[in-house]
Amino acid sequence: MKPSRLAFLLLGALLLAYVGFDVFVLSTFEKRFKALERERIVTSNQLATAKIIAENLNHVQDLVFKNMDFVGNQDTTGVDMGFFQYLSQCANDLKLQILRVQPLPKTSKDRVTTFGYEVEMQGDFFSFGEFCSKLENNRRILTLAGFELTPLSVKNPAGGPLATTSGVRALRMKMRLNTYRVRK
């Protein structure tokens, strides 16, 4: 047999061996790699979900500690001061004008003491919506017990209705906000 024919047969045998190796061995690796990738994605999603749940639970724990009266949890600033600071910060952030804040007599029922406030502000509807959204992010539990929106009919010097800097018509917002303190 000629060396070129022997080399050709050897090359053909190697090619058949490679194809067989690829079909039988490497195809199982591909399936395993795909299965491992699916498991990695599922595990990644579970870890992300666990992180979100942990952050939410920490937020709930902060809310409980900030809103309960028990030994070692004395409110150093007082309920009113914390509320006024938060209200002022929100109004400044959203460019709302605070017209009036009236604390209402606190009421107690069972273990819950409710601190109510009548708040009157001026701004646009979008700022009011953002303000309501910000109420969720307070470290105290705040509820919007009621509100009344009244369009301002005051004319600006250039004529037409009074508008905010964004060009949206101004509103007067009267709200009843409550914050709570729970006894152990």
C-alpha cells in the first residue's frame, strides 16, 4: 500500500473517530451546559428575589421600630417635629407652597394613638400626586385620610389663570394627614 493511500485511510479513520466523538460525547456536554445555564438563571432570579424581600422586611422592621412605644425606643424629636420636617422637605422638593398646618387633638383607641394634621398647600396636580407617592417613603406611617383640590381662580399679572412655573394650572390642596404611634 502506498504511503499516500495509508495516510488517506488514516485521515479518514481519524475523521470518523472525531465525528463519533463529537456526536456521542460532546453532544452530552452541550446538553449539560444548557441545563447548567438554566439552573444558573433560576438561581440568579431567586437570589434577586431574596434580596428584594430582605430589603422590604428591613423597611417593615424600621417602620415597626419607628412607630411603636417600647423601652429603648424613645422618640427624641417628637411626632410633630418629625412630621413638620418631612412635610417641609417634601414641599421644598416638589416646589409646593405650604399655606397652613394645623395639628389636631390626638386620639387614642386601644393601643393606637393617632396624630392628625390639617394641611393646606398650593401647587399643581402633578406635584400633589408626587407628594402622595412620597408619603409611602416616610419612616413613620402616614395616611392621607382625606383631601380636597380647588383650582385657583386668581389671575396672574399677564392675564389668564394663575399657573405654576411648569405652566400647569395651580391648585389649592386641603388634606387631612394622620400619623400613628402604637403602644406595646
